[in-house]
Amino acid sequence: MSEKVKFTAGGITLVGDLRIPAAPGPHPALVLTGPFTGTRDQVTGLYAARLAEAGYATLAFDHRNWGESGGEPRNHEDAQGKLEDLRAAVSLLRSRPEVDGGRIGAVGICLGGGYALKFTAFDPRVKAFAGIAGAYNNPYGMRAGMSPSGYQEALASFTEVLERQDGGGEVEYLPVVAEEGEAAMPGDEPFAYYGTSRGASEHWRNEVTRASVRELITVDNMTGADFLSPKPGLIVHGVVDRFCSPEGAEEAYRRMDEPKRLVWLDAKLHIDLYDTEPHVTRAVEAVTAFFGEHL
């Protein structure tokens, strides 16, 4: 059973899809959060459907500012707001009679992996975490990848954007993906998913605020690995990933305490874990096996 639901977080109305297994409940439940700019009918919806088939109640939803959910500015990454959204999503799950409120886990894919990790670490109601092709962002790693001077230049450029907006200027946008020219996620691989019918969604737009990139380079979701224990954590990652590095997955795993598991999949592209078989099935099997032991 799939039901469109609405709930509020910080006064903002969020829209999601609640999937309930056909078998009698109450069921263990999973809240899902997904890729940068993604909407619930793309990657998170696919995983939510597959995990519901495996016996979990699942909630995939549009975060604030994205898709059918409210919030301004549109298509803006709000790192702290996403954690608040996840908190409200768990509150919704726990209010439902079909859900076992004591058995809730969080699943994050791509950028959502870091958010799910940090959220699980600091919300006592969430009992287990799983990240799939996760981006475990932290400022130290971003600065190292860009060089200290490059990092400061990036911060300065985004601050100029925000200062113009603070002064009454319009919100500034750039494309999410593009075959050529500037984009938040440049290159053939992101375009192969978002720029084609493969990732088509009536709720997704190929635009994102410029200030969203500042959120990506300043947010520290990796810290969740330090505080997850004693909750169990699973990391599923492709052996080759140009967008969410295997080294980042290894660092998150290393910083987590037991119980934990790291599963490597023979995927050569980041977006293989979005919708490509057999990678999705193997990721779902890893999550269900791990949560079957620990949730």
C-alpha cells in the first residue's frame, strides 16, 4: 500500500509517500533521504518501494524547498533544515499504527548518506543507519580537495552571492547538470541520469541555487560517524565512484564503532547505485540483511 502523506517541519509542509507492506503489522520502518537535488519519485522512491517489498514500512519524501514540499527559496539545499525534516518524518512514522515505533532506521543514498548518518547519531528514536553510495561531507575533506586558498576563494564567491541576495537581489541559480558549460554537477555521468528520461520527474527542475554549493562544502555530516555508537551502521559503496569517493566511505566506516559492516559492490559509476541492476538489488539485500540482524 502506498499513501501520499503530508506533514510539517518548522512550519513547512512536506510531502511524502508512505509505503506499508501487505502483511499484518506493526512493521519496522525506514525513513529515506537521497541525492543532492533529488525528489522522492527518483532514487529514494525506488529504494523505498524495494524495501517495502522486503517487509519494511518506508517513507520517502521531498525535503523542504524541493519537489512538492513547501519552503523558500525553491531548489535550495538547507543542510540544517534537512535534519529537521528527517526528525518530523520519524515523528510521522511513529504516529502510524502500522509502524513499530521502537524499530525505526534511516537509509541515505548519495548526499543523503551523510544526512542519514548524522541524523541517526543524534536522534535516540532511530535505531540503525545504512548509507548507499554515500557522500559523507566534511569541511576538512573539502578544503583538502580544493586547497586552502581555493576553499577560501569558493567561500568568498558564495558570500558575494548571498550578500547580493541579502540586499534585495534575486535568488541566483545555476543548472544542476549540463552537457556543456557551468553546472552544480558537471560531467557526463550526472547528466546521464538527471538530464535524460532515465531520471525524469515532473517534480524535478534542472536548477539549484548557487548558495546550495556553499552548503555542500561547509556541512559536516562525517561527524555522525563519531557519535553513532552504540547504534549499528552499514555502509554500501561502489568500488569505483568519482562523485562520492570510496575513501570517504572508508573513513566513515573507520570512524564508526561496532556493530558495523562495510559492503563493497562491483559498481564502476556512482549512478549505478541509483537504478542499475544488479547493483540496486545487491544494495537492498545488504540493507535488509543488516537491519534484519540489528533493527
